[in-house]
Amino acid sequence: MQLKKGQMENAVIGVLEFNSIAVGIHALDSMVKAAPIRIVMAKTICPGKYVIIVTGDVASVDASLTSGKESEPGCLIDELFIPNLNEQIIPAMERIQRIDIWDALGVIESFSVTASIEAGDTAAKEAQVKIPDIRLAESIGGKSYVKMIGSIEAVEAAMRAGVKVVQARGLLCRKVVIPQPHPDIRPFILQLRSDYGDK
């Protein structure tokens, strides 16, 4: 049984990344059959990989991940399980997180889907920042990035925590902090899914 959007708290996340698209699709089916989870994302990413992101209660996500990993052994290249996820992270991935403030801006760019999710979660738990966007391997060569906005002190603290997580995995591409971003770039930084015409 698959739960619908809004039926649970987005407090848990599970991610599996496979080196085969066909295997990823098979794993996705196994995961949904194993437990009542919500699929946040399931898609092909560059270069020819497949990523699955699910949420639900702790036991369901754990069971779902186990089933997905066991469906096709040997093809899993990365995984992530966070049982106490910051509430901003899934809306940021779904690009539905509306942000009203415009203050200092931080961006962490990584070579992995899971690294940016973990960096965003760590950053949001470290300091009072807003996470407007976590972009995962969409036409960017398999890379990902997370944006954060807040006071310069909060952004710098959040960035240090998030960067440390990504660096520890050897997956940091670049990081940047902009203390006073120009207002003209705001519409390009805080785009929601609807701004792209996505469904």
C-alpha cells in the first residue's frame, strides 16, 4: 500500500541509488510492496543511474529500504537513512518550500544526491536557516546542490556543518556564501516547482 502526500509527517527519509535503471525500477516496486511509504522521487539521473527517495514512519522506511536493497544485490552504489529528518528537507526537494526572507545565501554543491540531502539536513539542524531548494541531479551531470538563506551568522554556521558532512564523504564540489545577494537574483534563486511549469 502506498500512502498519499500529506498522510504522514516528513520526519523520515530513505534513499537508494542504483547503477542500473532497470534494477532501480525493480527495487522501487519491491519497496512499495514491502511497506506503506510515500515515494518522494524515483527517476533516472546522470550518468545512467536510478535514484529512489521515500518517506514514512521509521519502521516502514527501514523495511522498504531493506526490500529495495535485497531485490537486486550488487547494483546499489549509495544509500541514506535519516530517521529524524528536518521538516524543511522534503519540501525543498519537491520545490514547494516558499521562502519569504531574503538575507545571506549559502550554496553547497556536491557530487552525490545523498550528500546534498544530508548536508541540507545537517545545516538546518545546526542553525536557524531556511532551505528553499535541494536540486538532485536534474540535468547537472549527476551532481546536486542545496541552498540556504538566513542571517550571515546563521548561514555561515549552517554551511560549516553541511560542508563538513560532504567533505567527510569526499564529495564536495564547491561551496559559496553571499552575504548580501542582489535583489535582482531572488526570482532565480527562490523558484518553486510551479515557476518551472512542472506538475
